[in-house]
Amino acid sequence: MIPVLSAEQTRIADNWTIEHEPIVSLDLMERAAAACIGWISAHYGRSTRFRILCGPGNNGGDGLAIARQLYQSGYDVTVDRISVNDRFSMGHLANFQRLQPLLGADLREIRAEADFSGIDPEVVLIDALFGSGLERPLSGLFRTVVERINASSAEIISIDLPSGLPADGLMSDLVAVHADSTLCFQTPKRTFFFPETGEYAGRWVLLDIGVRTDHFPPGSIREYLFTRSDLLTHVGRRRRFAHKGDFGHGLLVAGSDGKIGAAILASRAALRTGLGLLTTHVPEVGILPLQTAVPEAMVSRGGSAGFLERIPADLSRFDAIAVGPGLGTEAASMTAFDGLLRSCNVPLVLDADGLNILAKKRSLLDHLPVGAILTPHPGEFDRLFGSCPDTPQRIERAKAFTATSGCILILKGGCTAVVLPSGEVRYNANGNPGMAKGGSGDALTGVLLALLCNGMPPEIAASAGVFLHAAAGDLAAEKYGERGLLPSDLIKALPVVLRTLESGV
């Protein structure tokens, strides 16, 4: 997993690398600039014109180093060096001295709004005003410059972090660069994963500049990005003489009158993810549709009405249980759900109406088994744990719950966060807006059920399931586009993603 460092941890990692590699700070900036040039030269031809906006600190120093290397690579470069008090970092000054003889009049000093000329829409802007060290909202000249950047139609590349955007959390009176791309050094910033701030970074790319993070004491890094490489370690080829029992028997409790589709989607997703044997427990109204749509699933009758009235006997015969998609919140369903929680002794996934029943009958939270995976979207989370004004506070509240309950929370969203009982948070960065559609969560429930039945520990299954689900969504979007993407398209893509993973590609 890739660490997600705070601004302070980033500073510590930089200093440790400088001291122990060893490398001087200026050479580390040179290395960072070279990494940026590598990405830029792969994406922009030599006819591209660049205008680089450099602030007074080390982020501006990075911008000056990038300007020099672009110029030496044959690109057309102009630089605006922006400051209000002529106080510059040592790294900035050193790179300025290297660049000044090369650019001459194309290196402009900006000290007032009147000095800042209009932005040509044909240039590519490189934003190197401020990095992760900024701790207060932009004001004065810098605020005006950023507002003009955002008002332009020029393409924008931010260096390490869009200027004005805090690295760690949210900020009142926020004005920040809306980048098209962000070239981020070594580790992603926490705010890239929040819906309130993630849009500012645009498409962000991690560039390896050799900053070390393995020196931090165990447990001191609490947030990570879960990647494809992490998933590869848990997905392998199946044995030649394996049988269905090797891949588990899952129970899915789902569906009610008008919502049998949720049970069908979750069932298909579980089987497409590799579950060996599936029993889907639905009310009478769902038996015929489910047997027709998912002939591979066994169907168990959960009541004669249009909603769940009872649970199967002997839950211990299942390797994992998932409850919630389309279940409904009828009184009889709540009673049956209560009985299931009290008798469940296998890994458990709760989604949708499983969560809504918990919110209506909060005493049931005390009966959740350790390791249970809950998958709320923001609305479900707020119903369960109280309204939260923003994502960082929602994550902190999730940490408090998982620490005391031993459960795992999957906070679904554009960048889903998996919160573990240890307090560790694992972010997911793939997936796309086409997945924001009813039924996608049902598919995730099926994926999680299959992975648990395959023998994955809950902490691994939660992170791996989120990644696999999102990767399938991305693959399906390549074929159908985001607007018309259906959860059923995502489900069809699951085995294709798994086949690729199993081949180690």
C-alpha cells in the first residue's frame, strides 16, 4: 500500500531522505523537476508553450527548476515569479539564479495585480505557487492570481498540490487552483480523496522522487492508498483439483416486493467474483424471478409475503453472510434481522436496508459480530451515527465506532474509504461517476460476500472488494461510457478483471 502522509509527515520524510541518502535539498528539487519533465514530455509535444507561475517557497523553487529543464529540453517557456514581500526560500533563490541567465525577459517579476498579464488560452499553465506547507486561505495578490487562473480556459498542471488547497483537511474561505492534472511527489495528499476537495486536483499522478517513508515507526502512518499490487497478493490461480466447496458457501439475505432486482444483482456479483455455492434467501415474491435470472443460485424462502419474515436455520453452515440489498424495513423483517444478528457466528456484510434497520433499532449495534463489514453511503452513515458536516469528520466518527465495535466500515463514495478497527484508513482511487447508480452497492455486497467465502480475512476482503468492484466499473466504462453504465455491466466485467489479476498482468 502507498502511504498517505500528512503535511508534517511529508516534511519529516523529505528531511530524513536528505539526511540519510544523503542528498542536498537542491538536488532533491532537481530530481523532482526531472520526474515532472518525464511526465510532461510524454504528454506534450515540443510545440507546446508553457507559462509557469512560481510562488516564493520551495514549491516555487520546484517550478523554477521545471522551467529550466523544460527550456533546456527545447520547450517555449515563460515564468512569472510572484511575491509580495521579496522573501524567498533558499531553494527558490538557488533555482532562480540558475534560471535567470537562460530566460532573461521571459522571467517576469510579479509584485502587484497590475503586473500579472492576461492568460493566453493556448498556453499550458504550470501552477507552482504553493505546496503542502500552506496553512491559511489565500489572500491579496495570490488569491487574485488563482482566481484569474481558474477563470481562464488554459490547461492547468499543478505541482505536488493545487495552490491554495490544504494537504490534510478542509479550510474555510477556500480558494484554490482547479487543476486538470496534479503531479504529486511520492505520496498522495489526503485531500485528494475527499469530495469537498478532490475535484481541485483533477487527474493526479504519483511521481517517484526517491523520498523514503519506511523509516516511520510502525503504526505511525494511519492512512494508505490500496493499489492493484496489493490486490495481486491476495488473488491467485485456482488449483487444478479444486471443488466448489473450496470456494465457500455464502448466504445472501435480500429482496422485497419491488426490489428483487437488488437480490439478483448481488447474487450475480457474488457468483461472478468466484463464490463456490450461493443460497439467496428471499420472500415468496422473489423466488421465481431469482431462479429465472440466476439459475446458478439456490433459493431459500424467507416468507410468504412480499418481505422477509424469517431467517434460515443453522447459519453456521455458511462461510459468510450478506444482508440488506432491497430487504425493506417492515416490522417482521426487522425482527428476523434481529434474530440473524444474535445467532450469526460467521463473517457478515451489512448493506442498504440492513443498515437502515440498524439505524431504526440502534440497540442492534451491540450485537454486531467482530469483523462485520458495514457499507454505508453518506446518507446511511449519517442515519446510523448522526449527521456529519464533512468527510474528515465522518472518517473520525467512523474510526471511533470501529475502534469500540471491532467492525469495519466501508464509507462509499467517489474515493471510498475503508476504516479498520485499528484506526487505519485505506482509500480507493479507481472507479468512475458512472457507478453512481442504483444497484452498484448491491454488486459490491456480492463481491464482498464472495471474497469472505473464499477465505479472505474481513480486513483484506473489504479493501480488495472495493478495489475489485471499482476496477470492474472502470473496465465496463471503457466499453459503455460512464453515462449509460449499468451495475449489470460492472458485474459482467468482474471475471475479466479477475482473469487479468490471476495472470499477474
